[in-house]
Amino acid sequence: MKEQLESLQNEALDSISKTQDLKKLQEIKVSFLGKKGSLTSVLRGMGKLSKEERPIVGEVANRVRSSITAAIEQKNEELEAKAIEKQLEDEAIDVTLPGRPVQVGGKHVLTKLIEEIEDLFIGMGFEVQEGPEVETDFFNFEALNLPPNHPARDMQDTFYITNELLLRTHTSPVQARTMREYKGKKPVKMICPGKVYRRDNDDATHSHQFTQIEGLYIDRNVRMSDLKGVLNNFAKKIFGQDREIRLRPSFFPFTEPSVEMDISCKICGGKGCSVCKKSGWIEILGAGMVHPKVLEMAGYDSKEFSGFAFGMGPDRIAMLKYGIDDIRQFYVNDTRFLKQYHNA
């Protein structure tokens, strides 16, 4: 049995020295030292030995086990060191290589334009107010001189949630809420940007969801000339100092008198082209003096206070400002389109 153990030791040491794989080394350990391993099988035969032979064979068996165990541990350390070295070699970073450019996001073109308009009006003393997108029929219509069955309601095809709740069709309800909050006691000078919703078929110039910015100024002795001055300043700052404006008579239920504002076409300089339909002018927004009924419903004395209001669509303004021909481009999240305006 002594010779058998020594032969087993030589076989094990030879297998250990030849292996170059950690998994294979573990298999060798199990095959020689495991519960069903070769060494264990040999030692089971010690019961057949005489009392004199058992200590001698036992000593040899312990020496063989220790030798195999030490060889496995040494080989394991060697293979682990090689594995780490190879990993470091494979994952080495060449610091001389050029870096990979990081794709940096930017603000949406509409967000940038709205912020630009906000900064402009804040510079003229206006405050920025916000309100709920789910609105009541009263604030969306009645408080703005649009009672039930008023024909002008048909101009704003509405998403109704209940008979009294709806998705706001304009940001004017924010104006009505602010006026009621002030209870007719102090002036109002505000703009209200936000999303609005109308039942419309989406195409190149229409969308069921779009953005709007409306403005309101109420105080004593506010005149139409004040409105024109504010709008003229807005047009020149957004579209360029060479832009001219004109006001045309129009109708809105919440203003009287009402006007629509046009800007001179930047393409033809007012001479007439296909963009402005040969007129030299492009419609940009609606405005007017706040209707006395709207003032009275909000608690203001229309004989003491007057004011003007205006409303514009940043989507349309962005299309004109940047030459975009399809409103749907703003909402489809095509990064190829949006990244063109990161530095606009």
C-alpha cells in the first residue's frame, strides 16, 4: 500500500504541474482528495493491514495528502496571479487614445423660446403665473364672457371630462383666477405660459396639444397705446429690430376693442412673397382691451380700472422664427431635428 500511495502522489503532482486552468485544478483536487477521491479509496483498505503496518502507512498517507494539498495551493496561487495579470492586460487603458465625445442634451426649442419670452416680459415688469391644465367650465369660459351656448365656444372645440371639468383650451383661465384672487383691489401685470388642448386633427399647422402664452395688464388709465408699445417691443426683441407691426380690428369675447397683430415678413421685407401670401404681413397673435364684463365679474370697477390682454402661440412663433414648416416636429422627439436648435 505504501508503494500505491507514493505512485498516487507522483500521479497527482504530475497532473497538478501540467494544468493551467483553475477549474481543472479544482477537479484534480476533488479526484485525489475528495470523499470519493483516489487517496480516500486507498486509505479505506488500511483496515486490512496489521497493527505494525498501520502507523507506517498512516504516516505515508499524511505525507502524501500534505504534499498534494501544498502543491494544489501553490498552483492555485500561481494560476490566480496569471489570471489577474491577463485581466489587467486585457482591460488596460491606453491614456494616449482620444476620448470619446459625450453626447450632451439641451433644452427643447419650445422651452428655450418660452423662457426667452418670459425673460422679455419680466424685464417689462410682468410676473409669470401658472394654473391647472384641468379646468372648470366657469374659469375657462364663463369668467371670460363666454356664457353657456355662446357661439364663440364653437371656436374652441373642447375636451370635456365632465359637464363641469375640461382640459383648458387656452391659458386665459389663469388670468381669471389671478384677477379674482386680487379681488379688484390692486393692479395685475402677468403672463401665463402653459399647455392647452383642443379637439383638432393633427397636421402640419394644427395639433390637439400646443403651448400658449397670454398676458394681462390691469391698472388705472391703461390705454391701447400701452398695448401697442408692449407688443412692438416684443416683436422687435423676438424677430429683430427691423420688424414692423400692424394692428387689425378683430373680435374676441373677452376683449373690446379686439385686434390681431401682424409682423412684417422677414423673407421679403414686406414686399410680398409666398410665405406671407403676397401681403407682406404675417399674423402672430390676438389682443385687445379687457372687456368691461370680464373686469366686473372679477371684482374690478370697470369705470376705475382698464387693461389689455394678449395671447400668442410659441409653437407658431418658433415656426416663423426658425423657418419650421411642420408643427408636429416639436412633439415627435426626433433628436436629429431637436439638436439643430440647441444653440439657437
